[in-house]
Amino acid sequence: MSFILHGIGVSGGIAIGHAHLTAPARLEVMHYLIPKNQISKEIKRLDRAFATVRAEFENLQASVTDGPALAEFSAFLELHHMILDDPTLTDATRDIIEQTHCNAEWALAQQKGALLAQFEAIDDAYLRERKTDVEQVVERVLKALLGHPGYQPPPSKHVDDHILVAHDLSPADIMQYKPHQFAAFLTDMGSLTSHTAIVARSLNIPSVVALHQAHQLILEDDCLIVDGNQGVIIVNPDKYVLDEYRLRQSQLELEKQKLKRLLSINAVTLDGTAIDLYANIELPSDLEQVKENGATGIGLFRSEFLFLNRDNLPSEEEQFEAYRAVATKMRGQPVTIRTFDLGADKNLKHATQFAANPALGLRAIRLSLAEPQMFHTQLRAILRASKYGQVKILIPMISNVTEVNQTLNLIEHAKQTLRVDQIGFDEHIQIGGMIEIPAAALSVEIFLQQLDFLSIGTNDLIQYTLAVDRVDDTVAHLYDPFHPAILWLISRVIQLANRAKKPVSICGEMAGDIQFTRLLLGIGLQQFSMYPAQLLTVKNLILKSNLPDIIPLAHKIIRSDNPDKTRNLLAKLNG
């Protein structure tokens, strides 16, 4: 029987193959009482299960030695190792066994529930999703207790076209499956910011998440078409649909190869306007893709990825080495490092202040200012790296002039300590701010007086302006980049920055979405920053665009107050 499933496409492309289902993510556990004289034996059984999983992680770490996603896998695995050894999981589970005389599986499941309840109280989307890591670690321990196999290899009937179908996937799972070179990943769970999405994008594998019941509806060895661009799965397609998608797949591959010819060509419009195409990265290992796709700089280095997936905070030296590696390898091209954009996650043990609502509370620059020593360490590391390239500092989530003044003072203080220590740095390093809060977009003139450049974070700007959580399925349809208020705010920031002769870029999803490329060009944007895989597609459209033809229609779109009219005008602009 043929049918279609819809989810969230997190990594583009088309894959055609046969389904391989992983074991169900949720394991049923029984509850029974342990005689008092057997409690110590039950605790030892639990400890053996922890040791088994610990050994699995160590073997996985040893097995991953190369590839563009090495750093991401290692960081995720380190986080899972940290969870496995955390007393809130290990000691607390032992205490439950001792106090209630229950079996180890039941005690572990109860403690997992308590930990997940803590994560549910976190409103920040990325940090809230880290509860998935707890679930994945506990699942492994439960499998060890129950004697379930940790890994089931795919059948050999279809060797080259396996498509992995799972309720959820951890990075450790993906590492186990990696040698089989799956054509695509599909999961019931996940979102744009889930680990599966991050890893899939880093590997450039077509992937769709948030399918809800795919693991129940799809059978082992079903024929699947995965459209990662549209977030569509076609199960057991007929011959005509299959032929159509094979043709599309061939066309996409041919287009991809044609785009490679643009690597050595500068991004210049038909009328001669030069455009900067930068890349967004999370870790230094992303630089391989940056070079492969011809980026002329790093528009956004998300430094928080150095902080999140670990028990301890990275030292100044560790951060410096990471920042220096990127600056050195970019060979004088701009590298914009965003100071850490963390929320009030309880796992950040070294922070002393927390907010009840991280999405609207103590996050990004607010948290940095509340933790001056942690911020000082990062600022020194960035400043030291500035000696090795064109490094810039980007302040996330600015909302008022006081935050900017405080940050500038702390940067100056970090500079002074380096002078005292006789450590070199760029005395004239550029400082910029992210415009991702409506208040910042409305008062951008103030920030332009104090900062050297601006970067518009469209993802959060849309989310905060429309009061829509973009990873919440129930309101995802309200997340609308075409909303007149969104387009007007973006246009206002670009116009005022250009008037002040200050560089401005867009580093959100809109920058890599070709349906917005000409509109953004038409309202004056000359710096785009996106995932490396999107660069050549955007460059191709820029090379075919003529600003004198685009500008009048772009301004009509900005003045439009009707979303349907806006889309029609945009279709004309892109026609």
C-alpha cells in the first residue's frame, strides 16, 4: 500500500531506498520487589549495566577517527558520557533501589522521569531538547539490564540504499550506523535544532524529522522516497512516481555538479554589485565544507557549541585554540565569532544565576553579563585569536544600550589584561550586535552609533515578533517570514545600516532560502551568511540578478500589507 507522510525537512536532497527500522526507542519495564538481602546484588547489577554502556561509548569514540562530523560526534558522545556518570542518574537510582526495594529497571525509569520533568520546565527550545539525550542514555542502560542487543545491522538484501527509520536517534546511534552509509535518516521525534538535524546537515544527508508515527507505519524493507527539501516521505510508490523522483534525483545531482563550476567565480550581480557570501559554523571541523562551497568568510561562528555538550567549561586556552584554528584556516578572510548564546540550563554548573524562562529571560548577552568571569575568559580567548586573522566579535540578543555599553567595557577590560600580560591581539577588532529582538530593530539607530556592524538573526526575530515557537508543531503554521511586520523590520534595519555606512548581514534561515535572495538584494543587503551547502545555490541566483530591475518590485513587496499579495509579488520577482 502506498501512502505519504509529512514532517520537517532538516537536510535537503532526495533519497530513494529501502527502510531499515531500528529497535523501538521506548522499552517496557516491569516493577517488582527485591528481598532485602538481595538489594546489594541488585545494585551491582545496575552498576554492571552502567559499565557496559560506558564501554560501548569508549568503543564508539575509538571507532570515529575522521570525517567532517568528527567534532560534532565527539562532542555529543562526551555529553552522553557525562550524563551516564552524573550522580543525579547513578547515585539517585541506587538510592531508589535501597529505599523502595524495587528492581533496577524500575528505579532507573523512575529517576529518568524525574530528570525529564526538570527539562520540561526549560522554555528555550534547544536546551529543552537536551532531555532527549537523557532518554537516549537511559535507554542504553535499560537495554543492558534487559539483555537487549545494542545494535541490529541492516539486512543485506539492499546494500547501497538503506534508509534509517527510527523513533529517535542519538549521535552515538548514528556513529554505529555510519559505516553502513545510509542514504537518509527519518525519525518520529526531532526538530530543526535537534541533534539528528545538526548531524544530518553536517553529513549532508537528506533527512526528515517530526514524522510522529513513521516508525509504526513503515515496515522493514518498504520502498521509500525521501524528499528532504519538502519534508515528504512516499512509502511504496508506484512505478510512475518512482521514475519521476529518480529523474528529479538525477537532475539535482547534475545541478549540484554544475554549481561546482561557480566556486572560482565572485558573487557579483549583473549590474556589477559585489555580494559577500559567508558561512555559518558551529565548530572548527565545519571548515572543510566552508572551503568546499567557496564561502568568502565566516559570518557566524556559534561559539556556544564549545560550551553546551560538556560537564566542565572550556578553558581560555581551549577556546583560544578553537578560535585560532578557524582564523588561521580562513587565511585573512573575516571570521565573526558570536559570544556564547546560552540559556539558563541547569547543566551549566558554573553559572550562578538562572532564569525561570530562558527564552525570554537570562540568555545570550544577558547571561554573559551575569557571569562576568566566564565572559571574561571567552573575550580574552577571542581577542588572542584576533592576532591570527580578521576576527570580529558579535554580541547576541542585544535589546538596550546598557547591555552594549557594559559589553564594550568588559571587552576593554579584557584588552587591558592582555596588555598587562603582554599578549598580542587586534587593538581595532570590530564589535557588532545581533538584531533578533523587535525592540532592537525598532531602535537600531542607537546601536549603529556604538557598533561597527550588525547581523540580523531572522529565526529569532520572526519568533519573537510573532510570538511563535518555531519548533512547536501546534503553532508552526504561524511562523511566517512573509508577514508584513517581519519584512518591514528587516528592511528598516538594512536601510538604516546602509545609510550609516555600517556593514549589515543576515545569518538566519532567510539568508540561505533562494525565494528571499532577490528580495533581500533589492532592499540593499550585500552580506549573506548561511549553511555552507546553501552557498552555491544562492550564488547562482545572485549572478543572474540585476539590481535596477529588482529594486522597484522589492520595495513594492515591503510596502504590501497583504501576505497573499506579498507572495504573488515575490513569485514575480523570482520569475
